[in-house]
Amino acid sequence: MAKSEVAVHSRTVASDIQERIKRLIIDGRLPSGAPLPTEAELMELLGVSRNSVREALKALQAMGIVEIRHGFGTYVGAMSMAPMIEGLTFRTVAGHYRGEDSLLQLLELREALETGLLTRLVGRVPDADLAALDALVERMAAEAERGPVRAETDRAFHAALYRGLDNQLLSEVLEAFWDAFHRVRTDLVDGTPDPRVTCEQHREILAAVRSGDTLRAEAAIRDHFGNIRTRLRSAARPAPD
């Protein structure tokens, strides 16, 4: 068997073992933190070598599906969005330094997702969330008087805005896009936005959602992202080496 065929076969076997371990978790309805069979038990159960089991578990740990606690065993992982965030961040940075509009592309994904979701919320945000959003806008105003609006405040506003959708997976995806975008933007774009503009744009988004006017809400969120897009386009791309 040629070397390339051996490599393909090895990857296929490794992928199969990973899928079988994932199936154990699914079929067993195991929650995060639940213990998994030991290496020896997995070897017997799956009919594979210890090295194959270890390689599969390492790959699954990188995906957040399992957690290896040395000296204690292997457990079902938290299955967080961390691998997705790292992948998005790395891809965006690498693309940026190749002269691509990768940061703008990531922004467009966020904009498309948030614009579509916002129209579902118009006039339907619970009173408790509206009160939290009011408080966050006032916090932005206070921060704008002293300097830039803190990223934590911006993040909290967007999280509270979509909380009423009551979709945990959606909340995690939004957080992943937000985190990846802001981590990359901080590294690649010089300067900070006008804090007063940031505050007023968030104030308008909240007012539009509260008013029940879908077109106004869509215009407000697009204006917010349009402002970010303008700033990103004004940032110079790195010169090629």
C-alpha cells in the first residue's frame, strides 16, 4: 500500500473511532462532566489499540467534546464554542495578512444574523430585558463621557437584546461571532469609535425595538453595522513583505 493510501486509511480509522465515541455519548445521553469509559474499556469496546483510543480522545478534546483529566480519567466536555471562536479568529487574522477582506466578511456574517433576528424581536422584548437594556444604554452614556464605551458593555447590550428569543444555542453562536470579531478587530484595527456615536446608535436600536416599528429597527441595526464597516474599510491593509 502506498504511503498516501496508508495516510488516508489512518485518517479514516481515526475518524471512525471518534464517531463511535461520540455515539457512546449520544446514546448514553451523557451530560457535560459525566465520566466516560476508561482507555482499557474503550479499547475492548471498540476493538482498537490504546494508541488509537488516545489519538481519538485528543482530537475530541480539541473540539471540546471530551475533557481529559490526567490522573482522573476522561469526561464529557463542556462542548463550548471555544474551538469555533479560535477557528474564526485564526482564519480572519490569516486572511487579513494575506490582503483579504476577512474582517469585513466576519462583520457581514454578524450583521446578517443580527438583522434577521432583530426584526423578530420588535415590540416583543420582555419588560425585564427592556429595563436591562435601558440601564446598559445609560452605562454607555456615562462611559462615553469619560472615554470609550467598554467592550463588556457593548457585549452585554447585544446579549440582553436577543435574550428574549430563549434559544441557548443561538445565544452561544451570537457570542461566538461577537467574541471572534472583537478579538480580531482589537488586534488589527487602530483607533476607537466615537463613544457618543456608539451610545446613540445603541439608544436608537433600543427605541426602535420598543416602538414596534420593524423598518425603524432594521434601519437602526444596519446603521450601527454600517458605521463599523466604514471604520474597517478605512483601516489600511498590511503591506506585503
